[in-house]
Amino acid sequence: MPAGVDLWLCDSVHAADADARARLVSNVVGHLCDGVSEKVLVRAFEYWRNIDKDTGDKIEAGVREKLGGESKAPGMASAISIGGK
């Protein structure tokens, strides 16, 4: 298992029923579509695939569908510009 992957989360995802996994995917997709940069999205997809490949694939598919492709969000640069600094 790659470093940084939570063993408890792995066990929880694998033990979850189909409805619970669908809710998890929906929640993660919703949060990842909320201004997350492409660079961070790629890392998030990799993280979730390391936990469970099928779940990670579904998360990426959901994000790509909802965003219509790649993220155009600037990431943390937007937080700096919002503060005017």
C-alpha cells in the first residue's frame, strides 16, 4: 500500500455496501468540483485509486462529467487574490 493511504479508510470502503459507496462517490465528487485545481484533482484521483481502484475511477468519471473535462480552477492562487494580497 502506498505511503499516506489510510488503512482504516481502505477497510471502510471495501466493507461498504453499494449504496454507501455510491454516497461516498457522490460526496467526494461534489467537493472536488468546488474550485479544486487540476493538479490537486489528479492527486486526489490517484489517492482514491490507491484505496480502491473502482471507487477512484468512479470519482474521476463523476468529476470529469460534472466539470465537462479538466478543472479551470486556479487553486490556492484564488485564496490569495480574494484577500487582496
